Amino acid sequence: MKTTRLLPLLALLGLWSALPAFGVSKEMVQLQTQVQALQDQMARMQQSFDERMGVMKNLIEQTTDNMNKVTGAVNQLQKTLSQQNSDIGGKVDQVSTQVQALHDSLDELRARLNKLNTQLDQFTAQQQNLPAQTPGANPAATQAPPPDVLYNNGLRDYNSGKYDIASQEFGDYLKYYPSTDLAGNAQFYLGEISYRQGNFQGAIQAYDTVLQQYPGGNKAAAAQLKKGFALLELGQRDAGVRELNSLIARYPRSVEATQARERLRQLTSHKTSPSHRSTAQ
């Protein structure tokens, strides 16, 4: 009877003793589950890291390629700028010629506007001189062509490259009409003819005459500019630079001042460039 009552108790004790083992097994399962979750997370992180490293590698390669392209473009630009600097001397002279052509057109318009007044003054002077003339008097003054005709003929022959004829015509203009508004222009073109013929010393003398006798004329700035160019052509660098700087100070907003600054910039560039150090003295 006692044995029969003890059997349920023993069974209950056995179940109770088995409970800790069941709890430990459940915790192990949870721990294993957490470990597996961590391993999965680490695997995903490793995959994400590998993907990002691949993207960074591609970006680095692309950046390297772009840098190489930019370097090539910069080198090409430097080569182009160097070529342009070597050609700029001729372009400055070309621009100067174009500017002078514009001035010539303006001078021609002014000459036409003053044509009637000039002819009237000439006619009046001839009428006043007629009573004083004798058969032995020199009639050269009355035989000179009108000033606008003589000047325009000289300008036309100059632009056509007929320098000897143009020089004679401009010389005659200065001989017969030394005090007109275009006298300084005629003197300037005498200097231009000498310059184009390579007679730079003669050109400088003609330009000096413009600056001394016609300082208020519309060719004063151009005469000083070309005088500076002629001095440089003769190898007188310091004198040429002083002349160009003087021009900039006197006519800072003129077209000639712009050309003078460009020529000075060119001289400085050639002086500092390694490829021009031997010729910039």
C-alpha cells in the first residue's frame, strides 16, 4: 500500500529532476540561433564591404583615367599657347595695320568735310597773290594740286604698295601745305614707308618729327607706338620699352596703348620662358 502511494511521488520527482535539463537545452538552442544570426549578419556585412570596395576601385580607376585625360588636355593647351605666343608678334603688326586703315578712313572723311573750306582758302590766297606776281616769279605755289587731292593720292599709292610714289606725294604735301590738319598724317606715313622698307632709323626720325611738330595730331599716339616698335627692331630693347611705357602713360585708353601692352607682355613672356632666354637679351 505504501509502495503504491510512493510511485506517483517518485514519478513526480523524476519529472522535476528532468526540468533543468530541458531548460539548459532550450538556452543552447537560443544561443546557437543567435550565433547563427550573427554569422549571417557578418556574412552580409562582408558581402556589402566587398561590393563597396569594388565600387571604390572602379571610382579610383575612373578618376585616374580622368586625371590622365586632363593632364593631356593641359599639355595640349600649353603647347597651343606657346605657339600662339610665338605668332603674336606678327599679329600685333597686323592689328596695327588694320587700326591704321580705320584711321585712314576717318582721315579721308575729315578731308572731304574740309574740302570746300580748304579750296576756298586756297582760292582766296591765290587771288591775293596775283597782283604781286611778275613774269619772272616762281609760280610753283599756284601749280600745286589741291591739298585733299595730293593727300588722297599719296594715301592711295601707299595702300597699293607704291612706296616711292607715295613718299614723293606726301613730301610734296608737307612742302606746300605744312600747316593743315593732315600734315601730321603725311609725316607719319613717311615714317611708315621707311618702316615697311626696313629703314627703321629713318622711320624713327620721321616719327620724332610727328611727335615734335604735330603733338596734338591724331597720329601722335600711332607715331610713338611705331617708334617703340622700330627701336625694338634695331635691338634697342630698353629704349623701346621706355617708349611703349611712355605711350601707355600718355594715352592709357587708346588702341595704341592696348597694342603697346600686348607687345610688352610678349617681351616679358619671351624673357621668362626657358625657350627664349637666349634671345631675350
